[in-house]
Amino acid sequence: MLMTLHRSELGTFFPCREDGKAHYIGAGAGAGFNINVAWNTQYDTEAKNTGLGSNEYRYSCETLLFPIAREFAPDLILISCGFDSAIHDPLGESLLCPLAYYYMTR
């Protein structure tokens, strides 16, 4: 199973691929085992960020991803955190604080 949280901007934000869109659920034997929380944000030119931050990530984890993970009950969990969603990162232009990374990975 693959679960992701990321900016999508209707597929125009890196990596701009079909498998990163919210509707993509996997293919072939993996169909139904892919969950994308793919946000389409509004970039605030004054604040120079998307407004996407810790509250949105926590809500998505609590209401969607963590319950599904508990039910799936995997034997092994691998975590890959891109830090372009971190506050002050110029690539992702989001507001995820360091404690949010801790929360999601513990």
C-alpha cells in the first residue's frame, strides 16, 4: 500500500504525473492500494505560501490515512518524507512545522 500527502495543483505541480493525482488508486495487481491526498491549493502571493500546513496534514492523517493503515495492519512501514512541504522551503511553499513531521512518523 502507498499513501501520500502532497501538493498537486490539478497535476501541474512536480512531478506532474497521473499517479500523483487524487483519483489514482493504483494499477494492475496494485489497484486499490494507492491513496493520494493531493491538494489543489491557492498560492497567496502576499504571504508567499500556499497556506497548506500542519493542520491540513494532521486532519488528513487522523481522518483518512491512520485509520486505513490500522485496518490494513502492515508488517512493515517505510516512511519517506520530502521536506519541500516544510515551512520556509521555497519549492513547496507550504507551512509544515517540524513537529508535524514528528507526529506523522511516530
